[in-house]
Amino acid sequence: MRYTRRVRTLLVFALALACRPAQPPGPDRDALAVEVQRWHAARLAELRADQGWLTLAGLWWLADGEHRLGAAADADLVFPAGAPASIGALTRRGGDVRLRVDPDVDVRMAGAPVSDVALRPGVDRVDVGPRFTFTVIARGDRLGVRLWDSEAPERRAFAGIPMFPPSAAWQVRARFERHATPRVIDHPTVLGTTQPAEVPGVAIFAIAGHEHRLTPILEHGPHGDELLFVFRDLTSGVETYAGGRFLVTELPAGADLTLDFNRAHNPPCAFTAYATCPLPLPENRLAVRVEAGEQTPADHP
């Protein structure tokens, strides 16, 4: 019986090793560890920033009409304690949103006091005193208000993010096959809705001799065009966040693409209930354990 159990254990261990990618030639292990550590430190700093995901404190969807905002319990948009009891009102008329501020309340945009102003979704940020910031966001036909609180308890309690050990084996070479014409798809989100997303092609790669494919979303970021891969794997819901992880790469000029899974990271929804994350497409559910990148945050709600 002990012999059979030992053989079974060895077989499970051997199968786990077989599912890992072969170790390719790559940078020195210490250099890779430093590189990944630098990337991860920047990630943590971004999360902890004043308008990072850890400071989100509210998300409300606006129907047409007037909405009172402030810390009072009878406000339509109830801010955390510490905000003025009554800040003013947001009025939505179709795609237009206007803010009217109560007298003697310190509300500013770009440092200048405001009292009655139109707000552009995704552009204008409104500061309420030194602690609170909100903006109007658009998700398809929906308009909402997203609020940040620089003194959010989630920011103070954040304990970091565990990581798999960096490995050059998870810097996977891929072939990027472009679509003759970029596709626009309805991408699912955690809200139970979809949002349009441009898909320029597909990444094809091998892990331990088995071919896999991932479909990216094209994003126009501050550093140029990027590919966002939203994926799940066999670690999802075990060591890593159940909703999947993100991986971002540059849009390649040709067909060569490197998928550095050491930089696979948690979506905003792993840190806050006030995010509107995309979910992995069915074809982006990998039948392999990707033991690289970020694991589930230690204090995930």
C-alpha cells in the first residue's frame, strides 16, 4: 500500500513537471528577479496611488434626473464619513451631466474652484476638499460616478501581493497572427454586460509541447498601442484570482511576440468591488497551470 501511494505521488509530480514550459535560454536568473521586482514595485505604487484601485470608495450608475451627493444618509450618492454632509447635485440629461455645488463647499477642477459646471465622462476629475475625488465614467450607454478616498481603509490595510518565483521558462515566445480586418466583439464584463473591444489577431504559442491560443484586446494606452490578454488557467481560483489575470504586451510590428507571464497580474476587481473588469473570453481559458506572475492578494475581499 505504501509503495502504491509512493508511485502515485511520483506520477502526479512528474505530470506537474511535464505541464511546465521547458527552460529556454534567457537572462541571468538574478537579473530576471531584479527586473520582475522592479516591475512589481511599480505595480504596488500604482495601486497605492491617490487615484489607485485601493482608494476606490464608490460606484453609482446614474439614471436621468438629479442626484444629491454627500455624506448625509439621505443623499442619493452617499460619500464616506469625512465628506461634507451635502456637496451638491449631479443632473443627468441623456448623455450630459452637470454638477451644481452647494455654497461654501470646497469643490475644484484642475485646482480651480467650481460651482456649476458640465462634466465630460472619462475626462474631468472633481476634487472635494483634499481627500475625495470623483469622475463620471461611460460604459456603453451607461453613465456612472466613480469615487476615490485617499484615506480608504483598503489602502491602509493593503498587505501586498504574493508572487510565483520569477522564471525565464515563463517568457514564452509566441506567433501573432493578425486578422485581415480587426474584429470588433462584445466583450463580457463583471457587470453582466458587454462592451465593444477591438481584436487585432491571436497569439499562438506552445507550453510543454502543447499549442495554446490567446485572444487579446487592442488598447490605446499612454505608451502606444498595447495588447491586453485577459485569461484564466488551472491556477485560477486556487493560487490565483478566480476571475482571471491580465497580461499586457506591446503591439508587435511583425509576427514575433513574447508573452512574459512573470508579469501576469490581478485585474482591478481583485482589489475593489467598484471596478468594471472584462472577463476572460471562453477561448482564453488555458488548460495548463501558469505558475508565474501575481497570486491572489493577501487581503482580497
